[in-house]
Amino acid sequence: MAYPIQSGQPTYSGVMIPEIWSSKLIDQYYDSTVLSQITNTNYEGEIRNQGDKVIIRTNPTMEINDYSVGQTLVNQRPVGSKIELLIDKGMYWSAIIDDVIEKQQDINQMNEWARDAAEQLKIKLDTRVLAGTVTGVAAANAGNTAGRLSANIPLGATGAPLALDSTNILETILNAGQVLDEQNVPETGRYMVMPFWATNQLKQSDIKAAYLTGDNATPLRNGRVGIVDRFTIYNSNLLPRYVDGTDATTHFLFGVDYGVTFATQLTKTESLRAESTFGNIMRGLMVYGFKVIKPEAIGVVYATQAA
């Protein structure tokens, strides 16, 4: 490649400008992943291949009967139900570096590719699990008539999303807390995952600087923002987004981690010589599965940013 030449100056055609390959790479910026913070892997077990299955047992519900003196007691034989978590999904990556590419060998390309592949796998997994989870919440934990007992809490619905701004976003978080309260969900371990525009509005709301009350930790790359009411708030760009009429909408997910379980395993990583060319191949396979196992323990806010 030649430098620009002013008009009237000789071009010296055939003169080559030598190339210099830098030994540094530009860092990638990755979307924050939150899956490990809002789900559980309690039932992961031993996973080796697609098609493996994890059996989850649930506690039975005990029947309570009235009693009068002298009556014959009826004994129960409690049997809990079983939930099957099928490890039926997989993702892979595969890359080749040719032997003849020598100018870049001062950089360990394979290590850099493996690091990037690990991040991209987490991002794709978060995106899929978040999208799959919002469709599995209990009916009383979504919509504009949410609340198992009150049935009048507005959380947004298709065709009628909540229009959120700094004046009503705090109220929406408190309403989500009431929804979980009415389902008898414990207060410990509650979370809410929001898009960045929503946490920006939260910081401008009446709560202002107090939005980090009781939380002195610096937010890390898992998207953790702080604590509001009883919710740990997380940011994510990976929440499901839609166009609803003229509104750009997002599902906020809230709940506790035992509502959703997932199991994953990077089952194979290998380096081998290519068969059809001269080079090395590095590739990896990850298998996974996820399931909503306690629908009443999670809910969704369906919202759009107010104009």
C-alpha cells in the first residue's frame, strides 16, 4: 500500500511500503452475562453428552384433614412429582490456523480464540435461557392483572406495555415485590434483570443516590447494579426485545434463583491437525438444558421506555 501523493509528484511505481504486524490485539467488548446469578445448577449432576437427562424430585404437598375425637385416621402416602431436565441442546465452535501464516505467530492465536469462544458461548446461552424463561412464568406473575391475591397489579402486557420513566420505575419494582409476596416467595435472593435504559431511569428517580443503599461493592461484569427494596438489580443487553405496534419493548425478568434451573457442560475441547489443508484446528462443544421448575418464583415486567 502506498502513501497519498500530491499532484505533480513522481509516483515511483513498484516501490513497496513494508507491512508491520502488531503483536497486540484490540480487546473485545462483551455483553454482560447474568445467568449464573439468577438461576441454579443444583441438579446438574453428571452431564457428558446431548440427550442426558437430570431427574428433579419435588416435595409432596401434605393433605390436612379435620379431626374429631374417636374418628379413624386416614393415612396418606405422599408422593412427590418428578421433573425431567433434558440436556437436549448443544453449541460448538471450530477454527483453523494455517501453517503458512507466520507473521502472526508472535501472538498465541489459539488461546485468544478460545477465550473469545468462551465469552460468545456465555452470551448465546444467556440470550436463549432468558428468552425461554419469560414464557414460563406463572400467569399471576405477569400481565396487567398480576397478583395471585390482588389480581390488579400492572406489569405490562402485549398491546399494553408499561411506559416507564423516572417517575414510575421505582413503583414498578415495588409492585414486582408484591407479586412475589403474594406467591409466598422468600425475600432473600430476589433479583431483577433490566435493560440499561431502565437502570438509567432508576438512577434518575426519587431513589437517586440511594439506589446502592447497603451495597458498597463495585459493579462487576456480571451486570450487577445494586439493591432496591429486596431486589438485587442486574443490567443486561440480552433480555428479549420486541416491537409491539410502535413501541420498542423489553421483558424484565424478576424472581429468585430456584425458579429456573439449567445444566451445562463444556464436554469436548480439542486441538487436531486439519485433514484437507496444512494447519491446526481448535474446537469445542458445549451441551446444555434449562427449565422453569417453579413458575410462581419468577415473573416478568413488559415495558417500553416512555417518550
